[in-house]
Amino acid sequence: MRERYVVSYDDIRIDTIREGRGTPLVLLPSSSRDSEDFDDVAERLAAQDFMVLRPQPRGMLGSTGPLTGITQHDFARDISAVIHHANAGPAFVCGHAYGNWVARTVAADFPNLVRGVVLAAASARTSAPELGVALTKAANNALPAAERLAALQLAFFAPGHDPSSWLTGWHTEMTAAQRAATAAAPRSEWWTAGRAPVLDIQAARDPWRPKGTEHDFTDDLGAGRVTITVIQDASHALFPEQPLALVNAIAAWARLR
């Protein structure tokens, strides 16, 4: 079962995809991308008895709302409205790459709505400057495809994986708004994800999570809260690279919570 509807509050409209029945699980996309990236993984999770909720970030597809004068807490409030609307109890919230920051903020701001947080290919506390340059090139539709593919291969896809599926799906008009909203929310307010249990899914070939940073989030959040799972033969994109391994990791962890 797949349904698409709009969740509204105040002057906000959040375009949402829902599929499956069971434990609610919210999927949040990476920087400048929408949740249609998750078609394959969402279908697999729905088959594992999850009710998968995929809200589109403000400014993407059918989601609308103010994009200036806001912080990451406003994005988190959007997600809380989607969880409330589903009326199915506390949800697991999974954030991919940049989306993990929003997921942490939801857990910090609305602890009663969050059963657990999944950090999927979350970057380390700091990243190499060349990765940010590659991200900007990858999202720039005006650049030649060959240059964008090289940037995607460097920053998002493991060797031997075809990055061409990510030539589309970028909402570059949202990049500045997302960065400004994050900058306006001090890390101390959301970094530790409230008190929720955390699954830290690391991609073994992810340059945004280099060797030596594997236990950073355990150190920050506490060993008792964080479970680490490493997925082999994957980089920062993760979802299109290893969908089955990703789904199995999420499902196995969630069933123990």
C-alpha cells in the first residue's frame, strides 16, 4: 500500500508518502535531495512490517513553507507534524547524511514522538574541504555531466558503483536555506539526539566518515545509547548502493527497541 497526502499546520504544507503497516519509521533525505530517493528502501521496509513515512523537505516537490528566518528546529517541527498525523505512536526517525541532523533535532525537541534515531551515513564532526566542493559540483545541473559524475564518485559512491542515478533529484535552490537553518541552530541544542537510542550505520567506504572517527558518536552520546553497524562496499550515498543490507540493519535494530 502506498499513499500520498499533505500534512498541514499553520502556513506549512508537508507532502508525505506513506506505505506499509506496522511500526512507524520516518525517512529523511540528504542535503538538497527529496525523499523519493528512498523508493526501493521504503518498499523493502514496508515489507518488513514498518509503516514508512517520507516527508518532503520544505521547498521540495509539494512541500511549502517559509525558507528564511528559520532554524533546523522548524524542519524538526515539520516532521513532528507528520508523526502526529500518522497517529501510530512514537516513531523511529532515520536521517540520511544531512538528514541525520534533522532526525537528531526531532528527537531532541519532541522526545515523546521518537522511539529511536538512525544515523545513516552521518558525516564526522568535521569534513575535508574537497568533499564540500564535490557536493556543490554534484548538485550543479549547469556543469557537464562528466564533471558531476566525477564529483559524485568522489564524495558519494564507492568504487565500482554507478553514480549516474544521482545526476537527477537535486533541489539546489534549497541548499542555502538548509545550510542557513542549520547554522542558526547551535549544535548543543540537537547533536546528542535527546535521550533516544541511536543506530549509527556507517558506510565502510564513506570519505565523510574517515578512519579514526568510527566511535565519535559513541563518545559524544554514550556507549549505552549507540549501536554501530558498518555496511561494506558502500559510500556516502549508501541507500542506492546497499539497500538490502541497510534495510536488514534497521529492521534488526528496531525490533530490539
